[in-house]
Amino acid sequence: MNIALSPRIVSRTLAVVVALALAAGTATAAGQNFGDVYYERAFVRAAQDKCRLFEPRLTQALEAATLQARGAALRSGRPATELAATAGRAKARAEATPCNDAELNRVKARVRHAFAGWSRAARINFPGDTAVWSADRFESARDGWRLFQDGATGASPVRFGLTGRAPQDARPTAVVSFAGKPRPYAARIVMRDAARSPRPWLAADGLPPDAARRAVFAAGSDLAPRELLVSGARTGEVWRFPDSAAEALAALDPREPFLIEFLFRDDSVATARFEAGDFAAARAFLAMGPV
């Protein structure tokens, strides 16, 4: 059971949690209770909203860490309703803590110190249950993968994520290299429709019935530039999706899957399966901007 930690307890434990978790990019420090870690991060995040404790880049780091802790707690079996209550208690504690509180000021200094190393981190992996989101905060003169997860449809590799020159401006993209197939005429992301199915559908294959799904179609496609191809692939197609696709994926439960479907003129569909995982946390990491 989660307990409402006092600011004094938070000040003793949070610095260790944040120092280890932010520096290594992991969800929790060894031996920490997932719910307690989420409470601690949610408390500091709520205190930031109230008191403006940190600069924008550090605020994004805290956002990423808080979302990452929530994902770890969900994957460990904590119900979403319990975590919502935990976030509510953390916010209530932050609202009751004065901005000039001495313990809060000590937490502020320790969090800023812990963040110093993480601010220089260019790449972090965000593991989920079965897949990993790889985030890259480098800036380049050409489009590159700033965030990606690898999948496949049959023997054909598919990579999905965010591409761009700068991490904070990256857009949703899929790249596929079909062997011995004509090019598809359309591509779409298929996921749970939150308006029709507010709760995650975690039974069976993790996707709700067709009536409770939504599809976001790609805005267009082209031959994939070499820098976006999966290692070993010689050719491929790049499909670019609207920004609304990233917003919808970030709202999914970290345990949920989503599909990328490629549609062919013979009415066949090639499907690649991906995991929502810590997509939202990884996006917050990219929002910190380039290294």
C-alpha cells in the first residue's frame, strides 16, 4: 500500500532515487517500491508546477522520470486507479507544502545536482515488457531516428518512432523494407480508441474489438533515405504520420500494443506489432532538446 510520505521523508529518499534513476535512465532504484517511487516523483513534479522550482529542461527530465515510474508500476501489476489515487495524494501534499519550505529547498538542490549528469546523456533506452524504445537527443543536418522501436511483418523489418533533425521537432514515422512485394498504397497505425474504450484492453492480444479501435493513416510516403533504413536493409519506404498519432500513442497504457498495417491493392494487409511502453516518457526526454 502507498503511504503519503512527508516532505522530510521525501527529502531523504528522493535524491537517491532520482540520482540513480535519472543518471542510468532506469525506472527505479534497486529495492524501491514502484508505487513509492512514483509517489516521490509525482510529488516533486507537482511541487514544480506550483512553485516553479526548476528550469524547463529539468522539468522535462522530471516529467520523463515520473512517466517512467508510472509505467514501471503498471507493468508490476499496480492498477491504474491506484496510481491515479497516488498521484492525487502527491499533488495534495505538494499543495500543502509552502514553496519556501526548508526541506523542499533541500530536495530542489539535490534533484538539480542529480540532473547534472543526466542533462549530458545523449541516448537512453526505455525498456518495456517485450520491447525497447531507444531515444537519441543528438541534432544533425539530416533526418535521423530520435526515437524508435523495431518490429517486423513476416520477414520484413519495420521500424517506427520519431524522426527529425532535432529531437524536440521529431515527427511520427515508419520505415519498412519489403522483400519481394510491391509497395503498399497506404499505411495506418491501429490502436485503442480512448473515446470508445476508456480503459486499456489487456486481455487476449491486448487490442479491443474492431469497434473500439481507431486508425491514423500516414500522410504520405517516399523512398527511405539510407540513414533511416534498418541495419542490413538496402531499400525501403518511409511513411510519415501526423503529429496527432504521437499524441494518441502517448496516451495509451504502457502495457498496450498498437499495430502498423500496410495496405496492398490486392486487399492484403501486412501487420507489424509494437508496444506502447514508455513512449510518453521517451518523448519527454526528447523534449529536453539537443545535447
